[in-house]
Amino acid sequence: MSDWGVTQGTDQNAPRDGEVQLTIAPDNMTVEARIIPPEPGGQPVTVEHVLAALAAHRVTYGIDHEAIARLVEMAEKGHPQVRAGVVVAEGRRPVDGQDGAIIHHPLLQTPSGYPRLTEDGRADFFNLNMVRNVAKDTELARRQPPTEGEPGCDVFGRTIKPRPGRDVRLLAGQGTRLSPDKQAVIAQVEGHASISAGGEVTVSPVYVVPGDVGYATGNIDFVGTVIVRGDVTQGFTVKAGQNVEVHGGIMGGSVEAGGDLLVRYGIVGGGRSQIKVGGKVRCRFIESAEVEAGADVVVADSILGSRVSGEQVIVTSGRSSIVGGRIRALREISAQIIGSPSGTATELQVGVPPAVRAELEQIRERLAQVEERFGYAGRGTAYPEQPAGDRNRPRPSSQFIEKSKRLTAAEREQLAARAAALQAQFTPVPGACVKAITAVYPGVRVTIGAERHTVVDESTNSCFVIGEDGSVVLVPAY
């Protein structure tokens, strides 16, 4: 829209006065003014003329008086800009509303599957942050509502409505719930939190590894139950607050679980596997591994060269065997064959909680070290004699030696008292026994409570128990 305004009378012979041209933008958001200078002798355009032109077109909002004054001043000085135009009125554009958003828990925003960098800058491929553990009642996502925006106004003073922000919807999936105000997703259980492709937030008490636990997954550390569809490979660890189920085998890996461990095949340690669970262990075989269970250890075929402890250690198949290593159980150890014709050293201990035996063993090792140190202090040295070539090393003072003797004596006394307390618990539980149905070979040593027995001759249908005289005796198993 444009307008040409003549500022003075209509006498055709009079010189032409200056004129104002207004151009209003199609969206009615700006008004541009241009001035046509007067002919010699004509009247110039003034600020009032520009304001009158704006009023004639009902422009009421956003009038820029400074711009008008500047335009008129430029016209008086003959500046060419007056013909190009100057914006003299401008509306206020609306501010559209912000779309709603879902703000997720930081765990759900952390990328997974990438190695963690160690302090020295190396990549740790054993910790890839694949598992997102969350506690029950954790807020996992919160809705940020959309805003309405701010209205605008055109040069005619008419309101322009903003575009309101688009809303978003919270999706509470399995294991979650909406908060009472419907503005947040809350975990109903502890477990692994995830977001689906459609934005649904879920928490599962079971974490499933679709293949092996290895370089593709890193170590697994989960508060619930872990199911491994493949193997736990060498050097990698699975930790679970509940149960662990391995559909393959444990091949040099380690497992720590608060509940039970089920391994479809075997546990092959290679001297590296360490298994520690609060419940039962079930597997086909154990070879060169350390297995500690809070309940029974049930093995189908064999235990070879391993350290195993549990309430009972039972090897169940018709050709089952225990060969080599050390087996500890509270109540019973049994297999078809124990030991080997070659006389493989096999240690079997029952009747006392395995944890008590383990602690006593550690106490005795510690006592041996303290006794050695006490002997040095008694000879007037705080540590072993110096090598002949080490003449520059200062000798300890007599005060230091006396203090070392006092501290060592106190530690020795404390350890000895603890060892005595543990030894007092070595009365075997009733019925504690070791059974070898088919054969038990020389080289096997059986300990029930504190009593030991070394097998000298091969025998069959054997059951070792505590006899009436308090020693280990051999009776028929069935």
C-alpha cells in the first residue's frame, strides 16, 4: 500500500511542494516512508506532514519518531536516502511458544557402548556403561510443558496471536508409573532403565546379554538378574544383585551374584575364574576355577583341579568325579569317584562353615608373618639382616626396636585370640560326611571338623564320617 501526499495548495502555477510516500509491508509489520523533495520555492516536508500521512492510514503502533526526524533532516540536506525510504513504524512480532520436552534422567542421556578413558588416557574396554542401574522410585523422566508464547501487534494496533508450543506425552512402560501429577515417569522396580525408539521409558529387573560377555559388552554390573545368552569370556566379569544365568559357559571370566548361578555348560577357570554367589551354583563341570557359594554347589559331571566351597558339594552323574584341588562344604561332599589312580592330591573338608575355615587359614598365614617379624625384633632388628653390600642403610634405634616389639606382640596376641575363637567352632555339624560311591583313591585327604584322614588304600562304596571315638572313620555309603 502506498500514498503520495501533497503538502500545499492546488495552484497549478505554484511550485510543487515536497511529498511523502508511505509503503506498508504486506504483513502490516513495517511502514517505510520516502520523501520527494519540493521544487524550488515549494514547501519542504516536515515531521508533522509525515505523522499526518501515518494517521491518514491509521498507523498507530510502533511509530519511530527519531527515524521520522532523521528522515526529514536528510531531506532538508538533500540526502539520497530519502528516496530509498526509511522505516518509520514497526510492529512487534509474536514470539511463538516453545514446544514441550521430556527431560530424562542423566543415566538415560549418557551414551553406552563406548570405552571409558582412564586417568592416563587409555581406553578401558572392560567398562562400556551398557547397564543403567536405577533404584525403585527414581524419577526417570519429567515433562516440561509447552508455552503459549507472546502475542504481537501490527502497525495498525491489531493483536497477532503467537503459535503455541506443541505438547509432548510421557510414556511410562513396563516397570514404571506416572507420578500423581502425571508430569514424571517413576521407576516401580529397581533394574535396568532404557528408552525405546518410540520414547517409552522402561525398567526391567532382568538384564539380557544377547551374546557373549566380552569386548562388545564390557563388564556387566546389574542390580537385578542377568541372563547371558552366550559365554562369559576370559577377563570379563558379571556382577548381579540377584541371579545369573549363563546359557553358554564361563570361559576364564568371573561372576559375582547375590542369588543363584546357573551355567548350562561348564566353568573353565584357567586359573583366572572366580565365582562368588550368595545362593546355589549349578553347572555341568568345573575346571581350574575358584567357586564360592552360600548354598549348594551341584555339578553334573566333574570338578577338576578347583577350589570349591558351599553348604553341600554334590557331583551327580553316573560317572561323576572330583579330582585335585580343594573342596569345602558344611554338610556333605559326594561324587562317584574321588581322586585318581595316579594319586592326585585332593583335599576334602566338611563339617565346618567354609567361611570359618577360610578365615582361620588367613589368620594362620598372618600369624606366621607376625611370628617371623617378632623373631627379628627379639634379635634387636626391626627387619631382616641387611645385605653385606648395603652398609649405608641406617640401623634402627633401640626405641624403634622396642616399639616394634610391643606392637608386634600386641598383634600376635590379637591374632592368636581370633584363631582360638575360630578353632572353637570346629565341632563338626551332625551328619557331616564325604561320599565316594564308585571309588576313592590314595592321595585324597579328608578333614571333618578338625580331624584329618589320609586315604592310603583304594576303596569303593565309601563314606567318611566322625566315629564314636571322634576320629574320621570309613563306613559303607549305602
